[in-house]
Amino acid sequence: MNPAPIAVALDAPDLETAARWASLVTPHVSTVKVGLELYLRYGPDVVASVRGASRIQVFLDLKLHDIPATVAGATRAVARLKPAFLTVHAAGGQAMIRAAVEAAPATKIAAVTVLTSLRDADLDAIGLAGPASDAVRRLAALAVGAGAQALVCSPQEAAAVRAEVGPDITLITPGVRPAGAANQDQARVATPEDALAAGADLLVIGRPITGASDPGAAAAAVAAVLRKLPRPEPLA
């Protein structure tokens, strides 16, 4: 049975908990995600710990954003860990994104468009022309033009981004919540079913799985629902 297209966000308080969560969800999902807090606390060891003896993909969500030379150096430093995905901020510009792509040819560079915690009013406050849907499409086109192989956007923008960039770019959607789960600090959310229907390839789900009394069972339940869904036809 193929694992479901879910990246479980391992936002754990310690390395042992992250590794335990990873071992519980690995039979059911394709990917585990290591974020900035866990990586800064434990460094490269966290990747080996959550990968374990399995071949599960590791999504290294560091959201790099700096001058091109610095991002290139940071990307080379983590490329040896062989993450399947590494995030950079699309707002860093084409030269920065291109530097990351060139520094890690074996890793998919995933450009983060607009954080799912931001609303249109937040974009106005930071001077980014909105609404969010327009900003996401602009940044998506910019990032793909610079060589990004994946994009991170909310599920609410996935259909528009897919139409903008075509079928060959991996769309990763955070802000995915099973029906009835709390939004918490996410502003632009959708259910797993709706995110896939909109064209997402990989769904980032964290607390609805890791906050459950049995994370393995929670991951299995979401995966079972997704396996029953028809996948959207690829764009011509």
C-alpha cells in the first residue's frame, strides 16, 4: 500500500518525541517535516533520528531568506543530509532562489509564497501588494522562473497556483486541517480532501496527527480517507 501524500510536521519538544512520532506515522505517510525550531535545537542529528531505518522522505522546512551567497552556502551545508525538500522564501527574489537550486541539485527547492498565518490585512501592513491570492500567484511564477521545483502555498490558492505553473511543479500545502480540527495559528486553511481536489501534491499536517493520543492511528485515519479520493486529472 502506497503511503499517503502527507508530510507530518514534527513540531516536537525534544528529539526523542520527534523520533517516536516519526516511527509511528512512517507506515502511513510519505514524508516527515523538520522545522526550524527542532533543527536549531538539535542540528543535523535530527534528520537521521526522524528518518531512522526507513526510506521516508524528509522535508527540511528552514525557510531560508538571505542574500544569494549566504543562502547558497546554507543550502550546500544541509544538502549532505539528503532532504527531499528544502524551503526558501520566494520573497528573497530570483537570484536567491536560483542560488539555492544550484547548490542542491539532488533536493527539490520549495519556495514559500505567502505564509498561511497571514491575512490580507497583514500583507497591507508589510507592504506586500495583495490580496493574498494575487501575491501567491506572483511569487509562485517568480520562483518557478528561477528554477524552484516545488511551491508552498495555502490550499485556498492551490488551484490558482496550479493553473499558473502547470502540472510539473510539486505543490505543498500547509494549513490542512481535518474537518472539526481547530485552525490554531493558521488563517487560510482547508480539509485534506479539499486541498487534494484543488491540486495539492503534498499536504502538511501537524497537530491534528501529533497531538492525538495515538499519532499512528491518526495518520492512518487521514491516509485512509485520502486513498479513497479520486486524484484530479493533470492539466493538458
